[in-house]
Amino acid sequence: MVDFPHMGPGLVVGGVVGIQINDPRVKEIAEVALKQHAEQNLILAGVDAGQIIKGIPDWNNYYNLIISAKHSPQEFSKFYNVIVLQKASDKSLKLVSFVPLF
């Protein structure tokens, strides 16, 4: 463990943690990514994989997620890699990357 006074005791900078794809908080973060993305009409089909990188200065968590989304219930899902930062001070979420995979 590394102690950085401005970040709090015991944080490991760059510590990577796997996600639980059915965790309601992870799904909420994926929904935020879809809402913040310019293409507003995507529907979340699911969170397929991801990881959380902890201990980044000024941010609590860096979520790197693979999500599936579609434009309508009848359409096949497409996969996207999204990166969302969670701010340490107020827990706000900021989409920083939204990349189609296929």
C-alpha cells in the first residue's frame, strides 16, 4: 500500500479490480456513458466485461467497460469500449472515451 496524504491512506495507485457485470452500480455507469455519448438513442443491452483502475489522482475510479448497446429492441447489439472517470470530490461521472468495437 502507498500513502498519499491528498488521496487518503492506503490507496494503491493504478490498482486494477475486476468488475461484476451484474452489479447495479456498473450498469448505472454504463447508462451514464450512453447518456453522455453524442448518439443519444442507444439502448443498453448489457455490460459484458470491464475493470476498475483505482487511485488515479483527483479521481476515485477509472472504469474501462465493454458494453453492448443497440438502437432498437429489434436490432442486434453492437459492442463498445467505454471509459468513464468517477471524480473523487463529488462522485460525478465523466465519459472520456466511447469507441465502437465492431
